[in-house]
Amino acid sequence: MDAEIVKLLKQARTIAVVGISEKPDRPSNDVASYLIEQGYDVIPVNPALEQVFGRRCFKDIASIGKPVDIVDVFRRPEAVPEIADEAIASGARAIWMQEGVSHDEAAKRARAAGLIVIEDLCIKKVLMSLGGRPA
């Protein structure tokens, strides 16, 4: 496992889940639920929802009003550039694109702005491979 990823997961406190679904059978809902179980402060982001898991759902990253550690992306690759720009502008430490999601140009911009960029990788699977949230 990449040491930078382990360090990020150990130090992170807040994770914005962009594209979260309120439906329990959706991967974004399952992953967010697991992140909550692991002790992360999960901030739901989906303009179509009022709340998820009893937590206020924000329309976009800028609406959160405070920096988050990780922006976890469950959106199509074509949506990533705008999300990456919002993550950069908000002061996020990292942008994490879930399995099947990557965008070279957005990743380059985010890296150039100092963010850690993870593409095409499931944060839940990584945490499970580590035996849960690193202490």
C-alpha cells in the first residue's frame, strides 16, 4: 500500500462524499456508511438531496463552508474537472476518485495545486485491506 495513502487515511477527519445516494444499495451509500463506522466525519454532497444518514446534504463542495480533508468522488469522469476545481478552491487536502473514475487533466490541476490525487480506487476497499482506519 502506498505510504502517502495510508498517511492520508490516518490523518483525515472529514470526507465529503460527492454524488452520494440515499439508496442503501448504491455504492456511494455503502462506502459513506463504512466511512462513518470508521469514525470519519462524512459530509454528504448531492444537490438533489436534503439529507443522508440524518446529516445535512450540501449542493456542492463550496457550500460546505469549511475545508475537508478528502473529497471522495462518486460521479462520472466528465464531472470531475468542476469537482476538482471546487476541491482546490475549498482547501481540501485530497481528491479521491472511486473505482471507474479518473480524469487526467483534472488530476494534473489538482496535483499542481498541492492536493493528493487518487484515481480509480475504492476508499472502502483500501481501508478494509488495512483492517480499518489506520491508528
